[in-house]
Amino acid sequence: MTKLRLRAALLAAAVCGAASCTATVETRATGGAEGARLEAVIDSVREALNEAQTNNVSGFPPLKSVTIKLQTAASRSAGGQVEFLVFALGAKYSADEASTLEMQMEPPPTKTTESLTAGPNVKEALAQAINLAKVGVLKASKGKPPLVMKNISIDLKFTVQVSGSGGADVTLVPLGIGGTGRISREKVHTVSLVFG
């Protein structure tokens, strides 16, 4: 599905959702395939960003922008409603069904509580990965002469695990954590953070 078709499908789904009608967007998702619900993944990313900003790394520039790229597929429920599912581990989608959904989010504000490590108070794995990347960049900037950081971009790749049925209970797992091993490209999502 091209980006234009995806935008049209999203618009149709939003209009039909608001008007309580049935969307008639053609999909290529196979019946019975499951994934994570789009809103659940976005909520989880938002929670991880809020947590990372609450446990900020001292001396790091403020977060300017957040871009999320998710691999999705349109799916039609038994009642005819169209929904977008994010590819998750164990989902039964193929590369031909993948659409990339890219969103730019307003970054959450940085809180005053700051720490130098990802510490035990950071629960979300994605928030830990963000904070560890910040610590790594700060450590790399120390030296003779020290590097002055103006703009920093961090791209973190993650996958989605779904617990239970319905795709609403999701966990974001940064690649390389928890034995994620080899994962097909369609099940890898990205959050890009720009600081400066």
C-alpha cells in the first residue's frame, strides 16, 4: 500500500469512525492475522518518552522532535470495520502487506528530576534505551578537547510484543534486548529523537 493509499485509508477510517459508518477501504491483510493495535503502540511510545524525559540525563540538550516509523497493515474486522495493526512478533503478515506509517510527535517536556544512569526507577525498556544512548553520547563527548554537542540524533529500533488477544496490551522491546535475535525487517519499528 503506498503512502497516498495509506493516508486515504486512515482518513476514511477516521471519518467513518466519527460518523459510525463502515469503511470500504480495500485491504490486503490476510484473515486471522494479528498485530498490535495502532493506538496501543502509540500510547506505549508516549509513555516511554514521558518516562525518559522525567529521568533525564544531566547535561544533555533538550528534545526537539520525535518521529515514529511503524510497519503496519490494514485489516478488516468481521463487522467490516478497518483498523491498522502494527506488525508484532508472531504476527502473520508478509512484506507485501506492509505499509509504513510515519508520525511526528510534539516532544514531552523535560522534567527537573535528572539522573546520570537509566537506574532502577526507569521501568520501560525503550525509556532505558533512550537514557543509555544519552549517557553514551555524553561519555563520548568528554575528552581532550571536549566535543561540543549542538544537535544529536538518536534512532532506536524496536519491536512490539502483544500479550493476550485483541492487540491492546503491548510491550516495546528495543532490538538486542531480551534475546530478540533475528527479526524480519517488517517487524522492526523506529523512534527517531533529535536533541539540540
